[in-house]
Amino acid sequence: MSSRRVIVIGCGAAGFFAAITCAEASAGTEVIILERGVRFLDKVRISGGGRCNVTHACFETREFATRYPRGEQELLAPLQKFSASDTVAWFAARGVKLKTESDGRMFPVTDLSQTIVDCLMNAARAAGVKLRLNAGVECVRKRAGGGFEVWPAGGTNPHPGPLHFGKGEGESSAGEMLCCDWLLLATGGCRAAIGGQLAVSLGHTLEPPVPSLFTFHVSTPWLRELAGISVAEVEAGVGQTPKDPNTQIPKRPALRGRGPLLITHWGVSGPVILRLSAWGARELHEVSYDFPLLVNWLPHLSAEKISGELDARRRAQPAKLIVNVPLSPLPARLWEQLVGAAGIARETRWSDLSRAQQHQLTQQLTRTELPVTGKSLNKDEFVTCGGVRLREVNFKTMESRVCPGLFLAGELLDVDGITGGFNFQAAWTTGWLAGQALAEEE
């Protein structure tokens, strides 16, 4: 073994970034990445619909940190050391320019995640990082004299001596143990069992993993007829479940928000739904994703203002059918279904609208109740909350507080952000901190 060796288990964004950072800052350190699969950076490659939402154009650190339902306080200081602007500069220095979309998401100008993959791969090779595929890890052991033994899946029985596993980039492992001075776990969400198992074997405690970014299943027939319709801004909130008073969802501001909503074949999606799913990840898991979703389709108008708009239509267009005169900016098909959901027949004219019906329509427009009965992953997102307890990690260096010499980064930690590039930024930030600290270890 060389005089200094770092092994990184996991080849996602955080692991690669840490390995590159360490190798660039410490030329005398041998850095090895172990990946159990047949290809590096798969999650980066498929993220953002194949475009890779690298980070978010929010350059005030305290505001950026508020986008993390879990990890806000812990990430505040790290983000001051490596922020979204640092991420933009890092990629720009390596020839990759990022662009900002109207909602703040930042992508490579090529709109190809492969651009990011190639950049990371090239940077790792240039820094001398050794890359190993087909290198699954069975177990990790702390050595009495310091450092770690890393045993590959299917390896031989433990025996002393610093052996090799893996013959080179892209080749399979030889099934022998590796020794290292310092170890970084960056295996992604602890739903992928091995990362959590390794952390626990070295003394850590895991918060149970549950999904953090998902869409809602809604079985309401009239809603499903509207699949494909989007509304630019709604206010949506999680209501109280009446089934079990012991699992009531707390009434807190985080479980209500504004933003675009998309109606799908199975229910509802869009940024406002994904934010609710992130902030309410644990609470919604506790009620088995069975709860009422309350939607205000016209959040810019008060109930009184809406009632006044309906009165104005009754006076101005008494002979017209209600279903044919939607309130702006609602899509016509959505308006038609909301009128029906209020108990108003299609053939009803404005002149025939009763006060009771007008009240019901106002209620539907401002407080539609949709019964949620389940969830689905958001496209190719695999974000979970849960992971290594944050108090067990020193966020100045990302070193374990319970196992000296062990470092942790990325989604293996109980840190997760809302959609929009925040989870990747957590990976870049924690990876960079870990890499810097590993380069400085003696």
C-alpha cells in the first residue's frame, strides 16, 4: 500500500466529487473509487430526464439552506464553504457552462447529463483517481493500528496483508481485500442496503429511510379525465386524516405551499406536490399515504373576490351556460369539471345559479378536497429521507464522530432537499468538504 490511501465506496455525485477534490489537493494520496455496478455515475446520467439539474440559482446561503427539509441547520456552514456559485465556477473551469431556467434550475447548456458525467470522469482521470467497476463491498473492518480493511463481495476469508482488488478501470475485482488509511462512504440513499449496513457496522445509527420526492395517487374520476392539464399556480396543503387520531398529520406551514400543479393519469404531480412530499415525507409515510389533499385553484383571489366575480358573470352573461364561461386563468376543461363537482348541472345558465350553488362553486374553487391513496416516484428521482444521523457527523469535515478516519457524504446522510437541484448541491458540497479534509489528514 502507498504511504497514503483513501478508498471511496460509491461512485455517485458525492463520491466522485470527494475523490476528485482529494486527489487534486493531495498528489501523494492514492484515491480509489469502488463501484459495485458496471458503469459509473448512473444516477447522474439519468437525472433530470437525462439533462442533470446540477444545482439551483439561489446564491444566498441562508436562503439556499432553507430548501432542505432535513439538514437545513447542518448544511448552513458547509454551503458557505462550497455554494451553488462555487459549483457553477467548478464546472466552468473545466469547460462546462451551466444555464439557468425560469424556475431557477441550472442545467448544462448542452441539455445533456452526459456532459456532466464526462466532466467528472475526465477530472477524476486527470487527478489520478483509480476507478474500479464490479467492485461490490461485502464488509469493512476497522484495523487495530488505524485505517480500514475493505472486503469485496465474494472475497476470500479475512487474512492479514494489504492485497489488491480490481485490475484497472472497467475491469472486475479480483475478490481480495484492500487496506486504506481513510474511508469515505458515499453509497447514496440508505435504501441501497450496503451503504447503511457498512455505516452501522462501524458504529453509526440510521434514521429509517422513507421516500422524499414523489407524486400523489388520486382516484377521483373527474380529475383523471383531465390528465395532462397543468395549472401555473395553485395553493395545495395536506389535510387531516380522520382514520386514526394517533397518526394525525401535524398542522404546520411546511405542509402547505404554492406552485405549478400537473394532473396525471394517476393523480397529481408538479413542483408544489413534490415540495409537499419532501416536507411531509415522514408524516405522510406514517399515514400510509392516505390523506386528503386540499387545493385552492385560484390562490391569488380571496373567497369574497371569487364570489364577486361569479356575481358579475350572472349579471353580465345571464343566458350563457356556466360551464362555458371559466374564471381566468383556469383551463376550460378543469373549470367544467369543478362546476360539476360543485353539483351544478352542465345545462345550468348563469341566471339560474342559486346562492347555495354559488357558495358550493366558490368552495370547490378554493378548497377542493382530493383523496390521496398512494404515491409514485417522481420520474427517475430516487431521493429518500433517512440515513446516518446528522449528530454523528462533523459537518466541518464530514468525518464520523463515532469512527475516526471514516468520512460520509451525499445521500447516505439524513439530508434531503426539495426538487430543483438541491440534492445534487448537497452532494457537491459534502463531497467537496470530505475531499478537502481527506487531503489534509495526516
